[in-house]
Amino acid sequence: MTNAHEHILDVYSSISAKTGEMLEAAKAGDWDRLVQLEHDCRALIETLKQSDAGAEVGARFLQRKVALIRKVLADDAEIRKFTEPWMTQLEAYLGNARREHKLQRAYESDHGG
């Protein structure tokens, strides 16, 4: 395996580690940390896009790459289990706040407010 291949696998490994941290943050309900980790992960993915283009690869490289991608996808699925209910709750809260704001504006305009 070449140094370029090792670098690519290192980036995949870093992404895998970052998604593991994201999962822990999601489990803990630490949404601020999750957002920061997601930002970090996106930066790693951009690095990967520049590095992992069209190089000839061997079977060992592909096996490791596939294993890391599968782990990232599994972490992503688990993260969604925690974030989707929170996002639904947040959307409901924001919807209620918008309705209350509209009602308040309507009340104020009806009463010369």
C-alpha cells in the first residue's frame, strides 16, 4: 500500500472516529457538541474528496475502506435515532412560537396595539 493510500485510510479512520464522537454527543443530548463535530466531519470529508480520486487500489485497501464506510453509515443511522425526535420536537416548538407570534400581532392590530 502506498503512502497516498495510507493517508486516505487515515482520513477515513478520522471520519469514523468523528462519527463515533457524534453518536456519543447525540446519545448525551449534547446538540452543540454534535453540531461542532458535524462541522469537523464535513472538513474531513472535503479533505477526502481531494485525496480519494481515481487512484488504483488493492484488495486490502478496499476492504479497509469499505469497513470504515460501513461503520460511518452505521453511526449515522444511530445518530438519526437520537436527532430525529429532537428535531421533530424543535419543529413543533418553533411552529407553536410562530402561531403565538401571529396571534399576538393580530390581537395588537385589532386593539390598536
